[in-house]
Amino acid sequence: VGAGAAADATETTVVPAVSEEFPPRPTPPMQSRRAAHAAPADPRMSPSRNPQGRAAGQHSAHAAQAGQVQRHRRAELDADDYDSYEDRPRKGLRIALIVVAVLSLGVAAAFAYQYFSPTILPTKNNVTVPDLRNQTKEDALAALEKLGLKTEVVNDASADVQEDHVVGTDPTANSTVKSGSTITVTVSSGRENTSVPDLSGKTTAEASAILKKKGLDLDPVVREGSSPKVERGKIMEQNPSAGTQVSKGSKVTITVSTGEATTRVPVVTGMQWSQAEGNLTSLGFEPVVEFVDGSEPDGTVISVDGEGTQMPAKSKINVKVSNGSLIQTPNLTNMTVDAAYSALQAAGWKGNRSQIVLGDPVKTGALVNGGRIAQQTPAAGSPVRKDGTVTVQLWEFDITAIGR
């Protein structure tokens, strides 16, 4: 028992000495495993066969076991901090390969960006193309030359940009190019010209389609006018006229026929000829006057052909005008010849008394009617020339006519 206790005391004092003064080198996990599976010691050296070294062997075994336990603990604690000697080269190779791959990808991405990007990465030798649209050609070229760029001018028709002003550039505005690059500048030559087509005799819809094909527009304001030759609804006039050279996008104005124009013939009967003639001619009519015998005052219109109806413009209108040579015969019945003469003069008759002619007498049984006018020609109310003859028939008493 005393020897065992001494061995135990010795074991407890040796372990700290080994771990503190001579800290063992950390044993890699693989080496620890190999040590654990090492071959057993030579049996000839076993303590059982060497009584003298049994105590010393026991002490050494305890010490070795304590050291091995300590090393296992440290190996377990530092397993994450130390790599095995065999794994270190492999891990370094993997890291090197990863670094090389990342650098290669970076170089490839930079090359691809420069190759496929529409703009060049800005450097001190690169220039941004300015926006020159709607600037004059002179100003645009001067601006590009000031930036150290070369220029090439191309003229092109444009309906939106004024002549001699910039339509656009190639490369476009805000692009980045190398200093000294050539910029193509497209300059407007104005609108493209075209010939106005002939639209006469066409409908409005037909005219619009024809003009559209020529790059022209139909004026939405359509005028109307009469024409004796152009059918109603067809174009009779256009402006500009057919064959005129105009810019594309220009408007063409048309006038559509309403057919032959008609005008209402005014009512001028009873007017003096001078006034009636003015009314007719102001409406485009051509009056044809005929002076006829009439009881109306001299110069008075007594009839008009088509008065109050619609007639084509410039139509000839027949007009009859009284020459004032007639009067309306007054009623002379039961008057004496002298009284009849006075009545005729009062009506405007210009004849003398001898122009009152006595016709065959008319028999009467009334003694009081004798010598008075029984009948007259012209009849009362009928026209008679102012210097014409008036025939009268007087009553004559006849006893045989009494009671008839």
C-alpha cells in the first residue's frame, strides 16, 4: 500500500511539471489517432517480467497516460485553429485557385463591358456628344469642332425642322465618343416638294385620298359654288391649281359645285321701268323690254315672264312696259253726247268731239230716254287709245216700241 500511495503521489506531481515547464507540441488529430493505435511494447520489456522496473514502469505509464490525455484535450480545443500538416498544402492550393478564378472573372467582365457597352467608359480622352437638334448648321459644326470632333454633313428633307437646321446626329446626343471621332450631322433641307394633282370633277372623299397619296392635306373648310357645267357635289375649283409645286404637308382648298345657280325673279310689276330694270340686272338677269299700248301710266311695267319663280342666273326675262297710250273707257250709258265727251276727256282721252261717232239708234218706248246713249264701243272699262274713236248709239223714241 505504501508503494501504491507513493506512486500515486508521484503521478500527481509529474503531470503538472510536464504540462507547465515543457508544454508538449500540439499533436495533430491524425498523429493522435496514430499514437492511439500504435503497436504494444516488446513483451520482454513488460514490467511483469522485470520486477525491478515494475515500480518505475508504472510511474512512466501513468506519466505517459497523463501527457497523452493532456495532448488530446488540447487537440480537441485547438482543432478549429490548426490544420493538419497534410491538409495545409491542399487548402492553400484551393485558396489560390479561388483567387485566380475571381480575378479572371473580373477581367472578363471589364472586357465585356467595354466591348458590348454602347458608350465608352469616360476618360480624359472621351467626349460627350451634345444635343444639337434645331440648331443652325453653322452653330452645330462649330460646337463639335470646339470639342475636338470631326464632322460630316448629310442633308435630308424634313417637315418638322426648319431648313439649314440640325435634325439629329450619329452618334446620338449624350453618347460618349473618343476625341477626334467623326460625328454625322443631319441637316434639314426643308420640306420635300410635290406636284398638286388635278381634282376637278372629283368628290370630296376622292380628293382627300388622292392628296394623301401625294403627301398633301385637304383643307377641312370646303367652299361651295354654283356651276351650270359641273355636276352637283363635284369639285369645280381648287387652290393651288393642278401642277403647282408645293411642300409636302401643304393644304389644298377645294370648291364644290351646287349645280346650276337659280335665283328668284323679283316682282316688279307696277314699277317704273327704270327701277325694275335695276332690280333685275342686280340679280344677274338680262331683261328684254317691250313697250306696248297700255292704260297704265307711261313707263309702268305691266308684265314680267317668270315673275316670283326660280330662274337660272343670267336668264333672259321678258318685260312688257306700258307706253301710256290707252285709257280705260268710262261708262257713257244714258249720257248725252256732250256729257260723254266731257267724261272721256276727264279719263285722259285726247280725241276731239268728232271722234265720238254715232252709230245706229236704238228704238225705245220711253220718251224721256230719247237722245241719250244706249250703247258704246269700246264697252265701259275696256281700254281705248287716247286718240282713238269712240262709237255711241243713242236711244230713239218709237211709239211702236211702247210696252216692249
